[in-house]
Amino acid sequence: MSAPGLLIAAPRSSSGKTTVALALMRALTRRGLRVRAAKCGPDYIDPAFHQAATGRPSFNLDSFAMVPPLLDTLARATTADADLVIAEGSMGLFDGVRAAESRTGANADIAARYGWPVVLVVDVSGAAQSAAAVALGCRLYDPRVTIAGVILNKVASARHRRLVEAGMARAGLPVLGALMRDAQLVLPERHLGLVQAGETADLEARLDRLADLAAAGIDLDAVVAAAAGAVPDVRGALPPPPGQRIAVARDAAFSFLYPHLETGWRMAGAELIPFSPLEDEPPSSDCDVCWLPGGYPELYAGRLAGAATFLEGLRVFARTRPIHGECGGYMVLGRSLEDAEGVTHPMADLLPVATSYHRRKLHLGYRVARLSGDGLLGRRGTRLIGHEFHYASELSPSAPEPDALAHVTDAEGSDLGFAGHRVGTVSGSFFHLIAQDPA
């Protein structure tokens, strides 16, 4: 038997899903329940908050980027040794790409696949009874999905709550609770989302405050009773490691490495050896691979440029062993990085790449990559699924096919050309790897 689950979703982004999900996770954990969390879609920040709230790891579940065996394996691992699974959605409940049903990347795919009822978070600021019409539309839009009830967020007053509840009653939607409008509930953000869990001041106190509000304003017994569903007993292979001993950059500038990748690497017997570029640490000389994840190097460009031991350590490592950089890691492997103020800082100069955060442009979406040559990510022709989410611009020319990392399309097959670079043992791109696609 797998633990029952719930999906915390919303009609749109910025409705308060993370606030409500963390409040429920911490409140139910404090009750003694073994709560496991998951994040729907490509998000590398929220799982760390989930782990802080529950004390247990949180995996991403992505119906577009993950083939069903991998998806079920991660979902099954999430239900292990748990009393309840709370999955947090991303964007709106039905927002995804145009693809075959159940493979759109939408939160609804996950709820439908595992029979997890949806608790709909509705931001009622600026609306009263009309909020019920939106919630009713969510209940009727997809017959695969069950709406267990709604939690009202940003309620202005007791009168406002009564009006909203009247509309929900007319629509036949149970109200499981409400949170009042309170600016102190908002977690600090920056350009890629929430400030990371490890950097959020007084995180434990904030989580306990959310749990207190959930206990006071949400019917926790009703929430637990609404949980349902089951996950198939599948134990497939997780993504293989790129090496045996992997030097992984890990600090405030480099932290965007998906939990399921780390878990898969360790389960395959690999060792992850962390080092901090911000502390001017080089990759360990006894590792056979170096991995620079994404993160926020643009916020620390001057400090990284002055980390001479780190930069020289990368160059020495690259003479004999492979290095791969994703997004922020790719930027640091390049020749230069222009910060928000327009100041250009020299980087490792291992790839012919110049990037700029001063000339900002949002790049966001799934990416399907076909590798141009053999390397850490696989053999030439291997098909990978991932995504991009960054504001940095690439000022240098794109690499031609022999020197590019991969040929890339978006989720709907639109050709985006060649992306990234490969020079000797060093490779990188703005592409964040999620999974290999056997197609």
C-alpha cells in the first residue's frame, strides 16, 4: 500500500500555493504525521523548502520531462515510509504544453495519474462570489481530476470571507479553511523565484508561523481525510551518474541540482564531493568528474572573478577530466560575465562564452536536446529532456554543430538551433537536465 496524497494547486500562478503547501506540511508534521512532499514540474527551489518543512526529501514529478517508469519510480519513492503525500503544483492547475493527454507537464496530469484529490488555493483578493465561478470552472474542466475543496487565501475581513463562502456553497465546493491577507506570510523572492531555503533568514520560525496559521485557519482533519489515491509499485532506474566521484559546486551561487538526480547518482554508487567556489575552493583532485549546477553566479560575479584558487583549480581539472556546467555553471565556465550594473568580470575561460545579466531577457520553457557528440550527458544522438529558466543573455556567437552541446527544440518541436559548447573535456549550456528520453 502506498500513502494517500493531495495536490495543492491553484487556478493561476501567485495564488499562494507555496505558502499553503508549506503551512500544511509543517502543521501536519508537527501533529506527528510522516509527511512527504513533491513538486510538480521543473522547479529546483521549492523542494528545499519542502524538506525544511517536513524533514524529508522532496522530488519533482514532471509528466512531460519524465517517461512514465521514471515518474512512477519517483512517486513511489515519495510515498515510502509516509502517512501522507502533499504535492505542490506549479503555475495553474491545467497549465502545460500542447502534448498528448497525461504528458503535458500540467499539475492535473499528476493528480489524475495517482488519484490525488486537489485542494485548490484561491486568491480571493479583489473578488467575492465571483471567486467561486473560477473554482467551479476548475472542477468541471477535466473529468480526470477531483477537487476535494478550496482554501481561501488573502481574505480581507470576516465579511469578505462570508461572501466568498456563500459563492462556494452555491457552487458546491467545500471550504477547507482560509488565510487572511498578511504581508508577513510572503516569503522573500528574487528574479528566479523564492530566495533559496538555505538563505532565508529565520526559516524555521517562518515555517512554524505558517503552521500556527494553518492550525488556526484550516480544518486539518478535513484535509487529511480528503487524501486518497495510490502509486503503482514501480522501481525503475533513476538517471545514471556522470562519474564515480563527482565534484559538485554547492553554495549560494551554485545550488540548482535536482534531488532525483542526486539520489539516482548515489543509488548507483557514486560519491558526491561538494566544494564552494564562493569560498575559493577548487574541485577535489581525487574526483573524476566536476559538475557546476545552476544558481546565482550573476549576484556574486565579482567574488567569483576574484576566487583565483577556484578558477585555476577548474583549469587544472579540465586538463585531464571532464567538467560540465548547467546555466549558471555554464556562465562561469565562459570567458566573462556582465553583472546587473554592467560591470564585466573575467571567468574561467574554458568555453568561448560571454554572458550578461545586465542585458536581461527571460528564457523559460522545456527543452528537448539531441546531443551533438559524446560526453558526460551521454552518447552522440542521445535525447534529453530539460528546461531553461534564466534572464542572462549570451553575447557570444552560437557554436556550430561540431562544437555545440546539442541541437534543441522546445516542447512542441519548434527548432531552436544548436545550444551550448563543447571544448575538449569541458561542456555546458543553459539547459537544466531532468531526464533522458529513450525515444
